[in-house]
Amino acid sequence: MLFTNTDLKTFAESHINVKKEKVDEYREQVNRLRDKLADYIKDNPEYGLVKMLHSGSVRKGTALKTLNDMDVAVYVKPEAVDENDESNILEYVRQALVEIYTKHNMKPEQFTIGHHCVKVSFKGSGLDVDVVPVIPNGEADDRGYLITRDTGERVLTSIPLHLEFIRKRKSANTNFAQMVRITKWWRDQRDFKFKSFLIELIWAHIADTEGIADEIVPALKQFFRYIIKTELKSNIIFEDNYKKSKVTLSSTGANIFDPVNPENNVGQSLDDEKRMRIVDEADDALGYLTHAEQASTKGVAISSLKQIFGTSFSF
């Protein structure tokens, strides 16, 4: 090949990955939010908010450089809100956050109702924090019900168990987080629907079944070939937190299950049109990757790889 794994890693470091300094800054921003909430709850035990947990791609280590918001979960006492009224929950959370943080030089207009979340806008970093309400159900591992962004449905989740699921795959496969980031970048450059959670679960399945290659090109081939071969019709079920017998397989669409909640078939978000678009994109990407490997000139290799990594790609 005219390009090396180092060339691709260099591009990823410069264009795809968030710099450690930025990650540290963003995490500190969330930590300040969380600590101030914890202090307030300590002094006001009757308060309707319980705790705040950092979730999302920054916490998982799979965030892109283009990141413009972070996700945190705030746990809300069930008795404090009408659990069947999303607008009631979001407004309660917004008012509660305003009550706390306006005491720390923030203004009410920095807290707005977003898409199934309360958005906290920071003036300094320009980064938004999406605060997603979770209604705890009293079970272990901070299990509770959150309102999903895509459908608005209530889904049982556990942030600690999801983070542990990712940590296990990262520990066993040193390329896991990098390949998740690269695949999300590819999706964004090609501009098609492919949920980040689904990307993570497919990589986790590859990690569990065959292991992820240490270099970027063979790892990408694993991912694209899996999608092409299965057309995303093969079942993906993890037994970290429940047995396979707990899931109910769908006869239509994809069966890709949340590793924490056996009732949450994440693959159901893919109708045939979305699923086949992903398959077609993977087929095209594998072709471009193969063409780049076989290219006789640097210009041809770069032209092919731009179809995967975007117009900014070079080596």
C-alpha cells in the first residue's frame, strides 16, 4: 500500500479524535455541574433531584472532535413529577437546575428545554450539556427509565452497566474506541442515518466474536464485511447482564439488543430503507478501501479514501 496505518492514525488524531486537553476540560465542566448538585442535595435532602451521572460519548471515550454537546443523566424522584408527562418532567428539571446554578453566576436563559432533555449552555467553552431525566425504579446499578431522543419512549437503562459494558470491550480490544470513532466519522461524512449506539453494539459484537484488528484498514474491513454479509439481519445479543432467553426476537427488521435491557431492541429503529442504506454504504466503502490499497499512485489512493474519510483526508 502507498499509505500506512500510521498515516491513518495521524489523520484520526488531527481530524477525528478529541484532544485529551479538551476531554479533560469537558469532563471538568460536567464535574462542576455534578458537584454543585451533590452539595445542594446534601443540604436539601427533600429536593426532587437525586444525582447526576456523566454518560454519552465523552464518558465512553468515543467522542469525535466535532463534538458540540455532552450527555449527562439526572435522576428525578418519581413522586416529584408526573411520570407520564414528559413536558412536566422537563420543566421540573429545568426549574430545579435554574434554582441551583443561578446561585453560581449562571443565568436562567442558559437553561432551555431541548429534544427530550434540558440543555445547559456554557458561555466559556461554547459546549452544551444535554441533561436527560431518568426516573429511578429502585433497583441496583442506578437502573431507571429515560426518555429516548428518537421516539420519546421510556426505556429502562443503567448508565453504570452501559459504561462497564464498553470498558470491558475497550480493555480486551485496544482498537475498540478508535474504530467506533472512525466509523461514526465515516457515517457523518457520508451523511446517512446510523445511530451511534448501534455502531458501538456492532463493534462490541465483532470484538466478542472475532476480536478487532489492531490496524485501521483490516478493522474497517471487518466492520464493512460484517454489515454486507449479514445485511444487519443477524441477531446480536449480549449476555453480560441477562440470558439470551430473555429477549423476544422480531420477525421483521434487525435484532440488535441493548446489553442492559432485554426488552430494548435497538435494531428496531432500522426500517428496511435505513438498513439497506447502511448496507449499500458499507459495500461502497469496502470497494473504495480495496481500491485505495491497490492504487498505483498516491493521488488515486487519496481520492478513494476521501470517499470514506471525507474531503479533508490526506496523507
